[in-house]
Amino acid sequence: MMQVKPENLRGAANICSNSGKYPLAAMFGVDETLRGGGLAIYCLFYNAEKHTLETLKTVFEAEGDLSYPSLTTLLPAAAWYERELHDMFGFMPEGHPDLRPLVLHESFPEDFHPLRKNVDVNAQVHGHRDYEMLVSSGEGLYEVPVGPIHAGIIEPGHFRFSQAGEAMLQLDAKLFFTHRGIEKSVEGKTPEEALLTVERICGACSVANTLSYCQALEKLSEAQVPRRAWLIRTLTAELERLYNHIGDTGNMCAGVGFSPVISMGTRLKEEIMQLNELLAGNRFLRGLIIPGGVNYDVDTSILEEIDEVLVDVEREYINIEHIMWEQSNFINRIRTTGHLRSETAFDLAMVGVGARASGIERDSRKDMGYGIYDELDFNVVTETAGDVEARLRVRINEAKESFKIVHQLIRMLYRDDSTELRVDLGRLKTLRSSWGISESARGDNVHWLMLDENGRIDRLFVRSASYPNWPALPIAVQGDIIPDFPLINKSFELCYACLDR
């Protein structure tokens, strides 16, 4: 870990990123005042060559000047992180191009910074701050507001379009309407108590969040997670990816009213979620992964059922693919729509399908080498067009890779005769930073953790895959027509709950 003074943070970030070669994975604050420190900013950078996240830290005096040179003009991916740091801690990035509130909207006072230790988790807060939506102005331009309450059963987000005729010139997205304060709520809890909350950050990413969190805990221990536990963990992770990718394939078609594929995708997703319930006792695979391993084994009859059902699901999924590519009207709607350049995806440090459809070959299963993924045969799927069609093709082909992975895992579990499912982590290292990462259906989820001297949660930072991808949406829609917005939005399949942690 490199530690520098605040005034040197920008230069150090340039060094740690290798002049932009290593993307910014996360940037967050930690209040270290209760143990005699100050307010700190941590920056994490991907280093696929070393299979790790490099750490950069700077510390400010708690009652001193909290300003520092903004990283945003150097690393565009820092834009949202710095806005959130300003909201939650009061840090002041000098030279930031857009320091409007990000998480805390109009009903919060200006001087309220909830992730500082002197703010009680049950604090009653009332106040007001300004929030101005960004719109274009000029003759013939007009605004189209959408949300925050939508016609469908989705979470709230307000979108303000600036239009010139039918073309979208600009989109400003206002999110974080239902922020739950999860990172604050787990402070002072034991790792086991916090696990229940972590599993419920997002229904679609329960395994990914739990896996990242458990890895962060396990790095604070000398114990090694049993191999059979990793086999079962990986099986659940790939089942979670499958039901998301297959369901999202149908959801994308909902953006153009392609009803047969919507229904077919929903039905196949349901079959996999029934497998989830068979495996874990619930449809979201909760309660199975725990620190040190897994809660219970998977017997041969369940493996046989998973193998048999997925053979049928894969066959029908390929039929869905054929139906889509045979429809010229559908292809016309998705080809060249929602284009995102490779350079933009890289600058924003995008992850998952959104990145890989624009030619960025980033996948934490390969890049970070966690668990047993280095023993599995699978490819990282990429496309270069960067449009809705490319994102759909990546999602379909990634699902095919996951089918292949699951069948490999089932064979490995058949051959594995070990019975150990978990280890006791023993006494965990305290006041030490640790991180975990896992590849969700939307991209990698990062959890950063520090325990206090009593072994309780001092700071948990959660960066979902949707977080670095949301800023790309307003760029991708530019020049397209407003009826294409639902299609473009669904092609990224971004999650609100992951933001509203």
C-alpha cells in the first residue's frame, strides 16, 4: 500500500494507475478518528498482471482542511466516487467538474456527512440542499422528464432528457432515491451479524456480494477454505449468473415488445431459480455461503437434477437465440443503437457485459484468479461494436460459457471425495484492510473491510458492478431516439438496489 499526503494524491494516483493503464476499481472514505487517526481516502486499482488490487491511501486531519486535487480529470472513473466522498465525509475535490450531490438529495442539510463516526446510525435528519438537473438549452430544444416513479415494477430513478426533435442530446440521471445506509448500519456488528445484511444488498447478486465479503474476511485469517466448499461456491455463482443472463435476455426484448422471447426467457429463468431452491432452500441462494466455506453439502441426486435440467435449458436457450437473430426488425432496432466506444468504457473503468461488449477484456474470474476458476476451462467473451446487439451477444455467449462451467463443476464434485465443507477462521486480524472480489452477472463486485480491535466491523465498503457502469448510460443514449432508451437501458441491465446500498 502506498500512502501519500493529500496534496500528492493526484500524482500518486497517476503512478498507481501506471498512467491510466490500471483502471480505478474503487475510491472510498474511512473515518479513523476513533483510533487516533484522521479521515482517509483509499483508492484501489486493478492489476491483472499481479492478480490483485493495488491500494493508495491519503489521510486528512479530522478537523483540518479536507480538500485535495480532484482525480476526475486524470481518471474519469473517479467522478462519482468523489461526489459520494463529498456527500458522505465532506471531502472537497478541487477542480471537480460536477460536484452536485450524488447520494444525499434535497432533504439533507449541507453539513451532514453520515459515514463519519460522530454521526449516530439512528440520527434524525432534516434539512435542505440544492439539486439542479443538467439540461441543454437553446432554440428548438425541450426537456422530457421520466420517473422517478415508473410504470413498471422497478426501483426509482429520475431521468431528464434534453431533446432536439426525436434525438436525445443529453441525459441526466438522478439516482440513490432509496439509499439504505447499509455501510453505516453494519458498523459495530460482528462479521456473522453483518453477513445477513450483505446477502440482502441485492437479490440478483446475493452470491456475488456474499462471496466478495467472505473473501475479505478470509484474508484476515490464516485458514484455507476447503476445496469442496469452493466447488459448491462456484456452482452457486454460475447458477446466479445463468438465471440473470437468461432472464436479462428476455428483458432486453421487452424494450422492443418482442413478447415471445420475453415469455420464453422468463420461463427458463424460473427453471433455474427452482434449481436454486433445490440447492440452497431458497430461490436467491442465500444461507449457503458462509465465512470459511459453505453451510451444507450438495448430494449426488441434486447434482444429477441440475445437470439434467440445464441440458434442456441450454437447448431451449439456443432456440431463443435463433428466433432473435432471424427477426430482421429486431436486429434493426438493436444494431448501432446505444453505441459506447471502447475508449469511453476504459476511461470509466466499466466492468461486466457493458465493458466486454466494447472490447474491454476484463473479468475478475480470470484477472484476479480467486477460488478455483483457474482450474476451469472457459473463455472471456468480448465484442467490439459496443452497441445493444454487442451487449446481447456477450450476454448470450457468456451464458453458454456458464453452462460449460457448471457441467465441469458437477463432474468435479462427482469425483471429489472430501467431506470438509468449512473451516473455523479463528482469530481474525484487526485494524487491517482487506478486500474481496467476485464476478457477478453485471461485472465484478468489490468489498473492502476493516475490523476494529474487538473484531467487529469498523468499515465495510461495497462497490457493486452497477456503480461504475451507470455513468456510461447517459453517454450511450446520445443521438438515439427516446423510444430506444428502454432498450439501451436494459442492455446494460443496471441495478438500482446495488447503488442504494
